[in-house]
Amino acid sequence: MKLYHAPASPFVRKVMVLLHEAQATDRVTLIPAAGHPLDAGTMPVDRNPLGKIPALERPDGPTLYDSRVITRYLDDLLRAGLYPAAPRLWDSLTIEATGDGIAEAAVLMRYEMHVRPEATRSAAWADAQWQKIARALAALEDRWMSHLSGPLDMGQVAVACAIGYLDFRHAEREWRSTHPALATWYTTFSARPSMRATAPHA
């Protein structure tokens, strides 16, 4: 299998954490890919018409894309067990969607303030994306700490990868001061070998 990959992407990191947790990193070949909404660059547009990563080229069918599709596929293929049975599954999927939403808003902020031409940038639009993140962090702190502290699943991985991206690209926002329980959880979770091995870098 081939995984189109960039080490800074929180969505790619989700896939890589799963592979590390399943001790299956040798099952994929990493293909570097880079681009953004204004320039597709080396993104796999022939594999994923949306021009986004991760994309997983597999031997038994079309290329898979969207990190949630890829992680479900790999979890099933590798018997990783990171998607629990119902009814806990529905909470796990909701938490995964929350983590992915945080990551998406954070990536859009990055594009707005560092990719879009300076004359057309909107600080108000970037702040609106941060408000989505702030609401999501508050929901995790208020509703989901017991689940985050439970058995490992992809909901936890998605949230941890999203928070890692906040620290990587938006550290000035200082999210920890208003989310102490989440901050404590993340400190512990980010010490996992799979998280240390996949820490984002430019």
C-alpha cells in the first residue's frame, strides 16, 4: 500500500498513529505530497480528485481518501481494534468527528494567514474558525473526558492529533488555560510512543 503523506498534516498523523499502534508501519510506503488550495503542488489529484491527503493506494481497489475512511479500512484490515462495538462506537465516532473538525478549522486558519495573498487575508474569518475550535474544545472538556480517559480508540487519536496541530501551528492561542482537564489528558496521551513517533514537523 502507498500512503500520500505530509508530516505536518493532522489527518495524515491519525493514519500514522493507527499504523504505529497496530505495529504495521511496514505495511505502507510513504509518498511525500505537498500543496494547498491555491496550488495543488504534488497532491495526488489523479488518485483523489479533491487533491487532499491522506490518500491510501491499495492493491484491491480504488484509492481511499478522507482520513476517517482510511482509518476504518486499516482498522478492519489490521484488526487494530480502534473502533469499538456499539453503543460505545457512536461516542467514539462523534469524538473523532470533533477532533477532525478542530483540525480542519486549524488548517483553514493556517491557509488563510500564510497562504492567501496578504491583501486578501481576513483576520475576522480566521478568528471565526478559532471560535469553532474553542467551542469544540469546550465540548470535549464538558462532555467527553470520561471517554477520552477510557480504552484507546480513534476518537482519542483524532483529538490528540488535532491538539498537536494546534500546538504546532497556533501555540499563541494558549488553549490550555481554559481547558485544564483536556490539557492534563493530552499531556499523558501525547507521551504514547505512537504520538512521539508522529510528532508534526515542517
